[in-house]
Amino acid sequence: MEIEIEKMIYGGDGLGRYLEPGENRAKALFIPFVLENEKVAVEILEDKRSFARGRAEQVLRASASRIEPGCPYFLRCGGCQYQHSSYEHQLEMKRSILRETLRRTAKIEWSKEISTHPSPPWNYRNRTRMKLVASPFALGYYQFRSHRLLPVEQCPISSPLINRAIAAVWGLGRAGKVPQEIAELEFFANAADDQSVIEIYCSGSSGKLLLFGDELRQELPEIAGVTFFSHSSGESLAIAEGEAPAPVLQYRTKSGNFRVSAGSFFQTNRFLVDEFQALVTANEQGSRALDVFAGTGFFSLPLAQRFERVTAVENAPPSFRDLEHNAPANLRPIRKSALEFVTAMSDEKFDFVVVDPPRAGLGEQLAKGLSKLAPPRLTYVSCDPATLARDLQVLLSGGYQMTDLHLVDLFPQTFHIETVVRLVR
């Protein structure tokens, strides 16, 4: 079957259409690893009532933006979706998807420019999480759209230090020195990419785990420490009595020095940290600011340099402990859920509010609560255009207007879209 690709959609697929025998309405067909306006020979893999999924067996007419992938695991690995496209075209696709999502979901016709903040497209990740099987040893990612492990010995979108750590784990694995209890590892590197901590997620505990951590640090002296977590609960594991405190990294940005402990959240693109902070906070000043979903204080600390008082709300215990440690005297950390805080503080007045929710977005209750709080300036940092569009509907109906729309490309080679929206009332 030959299909023309109409456009790219969020999630990495291209959209084509085909007409089944006896039908008079074309069915949507989703195909990965294609580009808009290409003509491809397709095999149908999944045929549902209202849509189908397929794979491109052959590209019959290639886009001028198609290039050779930069990673030997591309097409098999589930981590990247856009390596077959030039980086300039990746940004074009993301702008188009963002604009269409706002139009389709929220009826927002954004006719102005979408300000775009590109990243170096390779070695940008300062945090990488990988699956592990001890016997026979394999370290890697899930295969594309499966839960089967693909062994991976290098990751071109991860930092050089993380790639050296991956190589060190492979060396220990080949030597039979990786305990059976280990299920996942997460590598986190500092701003200079000369120090890292490793989080190890385990299905149980044994004395071999501490030995593995020691051997890993011997293989790679840049490892500042190793912390063990339960694979099922995410809680830290007490492997042995008298263990040293959980390791931390000092992550330096132009706006300050952040303590980031194992298990805490921090922004992932090491090249855009300073630009991202400045975009969200640099032009803001006044008496009171509020940072919701504050993490370790990534936006709170620079805001505290220009506001008399800053309130930072974070509910995750590891991130909150770091937020307390990182907070200057005029920054008040509060451990509550965002909805609980905003509901309780409906009579408080803030000059500026920044929200950086997880992929699920704000939700209707929290978005309405923020509208009721009615700060004159609100900046929404989003990692999912669909939930962003949904929440913007509520905020716009609550009296806000959009003034700026930014696409910050924190995740090159992937379909993920980070957006910064400025709103005023």
C-alpha cells in the first residue's frame, strides 16, 4: 500500500489516510519514522475501527529534510523519534504541532511568531535512566513500542560523562560483577560534566550491592556517590548500617548554585539551563512571587534575586529537602500539593506566578484556583502541548491573555515539546 504523509502529529508519528474496500471515508493511518509530504510503502500492523497503525517498508519519495540517523540504535530504540530529520526541520515540526494543538484543543489561533530556543542536538542530557538485566547481562532501553530490552552501549543524546558511566557498567557486567537485584540505573551529571551520581533501582537488597557501587566508583572516579532505591516503591534502601549520607551534586547555573540530591528533579538539558532560567524569570521583579511545582528551586532562586519575597511550593520529599537547603532568606519553601496550597491561599496577592507542572498539567481545579488567585502576570511552563492547551482554555476564560509563546527544545531528536507561555490580566 502506498501512502502520502499529510503531516506529523504529537508522539512522533506521521499521519496518512487510506480508503478500505467498500468504504467511502478514508481512515487515519499512523506511521512512525516518516516525514510530511513523503510517499511511503506501508504495511498495516494494527487495524482498528477508526484508525490504523503501520510501518514504512520503503520510502518512495523522500523529504528534502530526511538525513541519516546519528545513532546506531535508531529505529530499534524507543528513546528517539526524529533522528531521520535535520535538526532545523525538527524545530519546524514541533512549532507546527504546537500551533495545531492549541488550535484544535483550545481554539487558540496563535498568529504571532512562536519564539524558538534551539539546543545543540547531541550529548545534551545530564540525566539518563536505563534498564538492566544481570544475567545474561544487558543494559539499555526498551525497544520501540515494546517492553523488550534493547542492549545499548552508547547514547549520543547523553553527556560524555554519562556515556563513560554506561561503558563502565558494561565493563562490570561483562565481568559478571553486576548483582541480580539491580533493575534500573539513573545517571545524573553536573553542569561541568565532570562529576555524577548514580541512582540504582533494586528488586531487593544484598551486600553485593555496596560492592558493586564501590567497584563502579573505582572504574570511574568522577562518580561522587551511589544511592540505592526500591524498584517497586522508589523509596531509598538502607543497604548497610553506617552508610554515608546520600550523595548530592552541586549544579551551578548563572543564577546560583543548586544542591541536587539523588531522587530530586532537575532540568535535563545541560546546554539550555541558563537560557531556560532567564526566559522564565529574567524580566520579572516586584514585591511577591510564587513558584508552584518548584522542585529544587530552579526558578525560585533567580526570582528571589529580584523579588522581596518568594514562596516556593513543592510536595516531593527529596526535591523539597533540596529546596529548603537552597533557599535564601527571602524564599519561603512550603511542602504541599499545588492544589492544596492554591486553594488555601486564595486571598493572597502575588505580583507574579510561575507554574511548571508535570505532564498531566494543572487540571481544571488548579487552573481555576490560579485564576481566582489572579496574579497580574503568570508564566506557564509546559512539557505536554495537549494538557497545556486544555489548561489555557480555563486560564483564558478566567481573564488572562497570552502575550508570548516560546518553544524551548529541551529534547532534540525526540517528539517532546517544552513550551513557555506568558499570560497577563
